[in-house]
Amino acid sequence: MSGHNKWSKIKHKKGATDAQRSKIFSKHSSLITMEVKKANGDTTSAGVLAAVERAKKDSMPKDVIERALAKGSGAGAAAMEEIMFEGYGPGGVPLLIHAVTDNNNRTAPLIRHAFSKAGLELGAPGSAAWAFTKTADGYTPNTPMELDEETGQKLADFLETLEEQDDVTNIYTGADTAE
């Protein structure tokens, strides 16, 4: 019965939970850094405060938030940039993928690979943006698409693949998500 004790179960469960939290915290850190950069180092601007508030809702530790604020104010912020990728998912659903990265030469091929692996193709700038309206919360589809169950599942699997990328912060889809 070696390896079947309570501690090993807890250790594996905690390891998986910690990895998931770490991914969420790194996304929040990059968003906070970008907001501070946009605000020219002003950590009291509305965008920065909103990003910090979202991070706090996900129980991000105070010292990690302070490091992200310092990075945005210092020299490390110059390397961070926001990128918007556009494409069409399963069933022709338009997608906008928002990423914050310090190396576009690493992020773009990863996103392109995720699309090609799914048998899809990444679009040119403006190819899918026309299907969305920019709002305070991000982007909303102009005319949401109805999907059958099979296509909806393919889209959900593809979105999960995209969300696994560390630099991806938000994904906006033109599918009807109301149930």
C-alpha cells in the first residue's frame, strides 16, 4: 500500500491547485503591469485600481500585486505589450484573443500553432473585429451566433486550449453564450 496515504493525495491535489492559481496570478500581474504602463506610472489611475481589484478578488497576495505595480513603474514595463489576435473558431465563430506579452516573437507562434492544430487559421488584423462592439467590459458580439451542441463543444475545447497559453488574458467569442 505504499504511496496510498492521505498526504500523497493532498500533495497532488495541492500541486494542481497551486499550478492553476499561479497561472491566474501571472495573468493578473501582466495586466496590472500593462495598466501602470498605460497610466505612465500612476498607480492611482482608474484602470490600475480596477486591475488590482480584480486581482484581489482572485485572492492574489499583496506582495505579488506590489511587485507587479513596481514592474509597471520601472524599466520592466517597457518590454510588456498588448496584442490582439483575430481569427475564426469552429463553426466560423469570430474570436478576439487579447494577450499581454514581453516577447511577441514567442506568443504569436504559440497562438498560430493552437489555431493550426485545431485545423483553423489565424486571421489578419480587422478580419474578425468587425463582428464585435467595444464596451467597458471588453468586447460584445454584434450578432451572437447560435451553435449546435457538437460545434459548441469543439469551440469550448478550442477556447480551453487558447486559455492554457500564459500570455492570453481574455478571449472574446461571437457565439451566443446565453443558456
